[in-house]
Amino acid sequence: MRGRDLKEPEGGERVPGPQRVTLPPTVVASHLRACADDLAVSLTASGTAATVPELLKVVRHLVAGQQALAIALEGMAGRVEGGGEGALATAPAVDVEVVAEVLRAAATAVDCSAEALAESRPSFECVSDSVAPDTRL
């Protein structure tokens, strides 16, 4: 995906490598969904959500999160493709191919979104530097 080191997301946090034992993917995805829902509510509800510098940090976390999601989607595609000869052997090959291709396309889309946000960081920083640090939006 675009030749970037996928183990070092834009936000500086490291994406867990395959050697790290984590929670089951369904638990992690459920937690991600809940956090995304909370973030959406906090940024769309009436009232002030955060200061401009805090929103800049949110953007940095979103970039890193999207980069990690792109890696996860690519990994899912690889698992689906690899399972076509074994565990998914009874599934129609064309459907396995479609699922893998859709997951790869989603990974590319999420990665492109992360790149777009990352490229806008200088403008976010300029806006943040132009207002008082306690300016709330």
C-alpha cells in the first residue's frame, strides 16, 4: 500500500506485529466500533467538543488508526485468499475471490483516506497556531 513502512503509522504509534498476542479480532473490532461511535457523537453533537490543538491530535490519531485499519483489511484479504484452498475450499471460488478483492479495495480506500488526512496536517497546524490554544470548537 503506497510503499510506506506499515509498521510505523503516521501518528507515531507502532502497529502490533504478528508476534504480539492480542484480544480476539471480534472483541477489538467491537471496541473500535464503540470508540468510533463515541467520537462521532462527540464531534457532531451540539456544544463544544475540543480545543483546536486537541482536534489536531484527533486527526493524528485518526491517520494512525486508518493506517492500522488498512493493514488489518489487507491481512483479512490475505487470510481469505489463503483459505481458498483449505478451510474455504467448499465455498465458491469466485465468491472467495470477490471477498478478497473487496477487502483489498477497502484497504486501499482507507489508506488513501489516511494519506489525505496526513497531507492536510500542515493546514491543520496553521489553523491551530493561528488561534488561542484554548479556542474550542
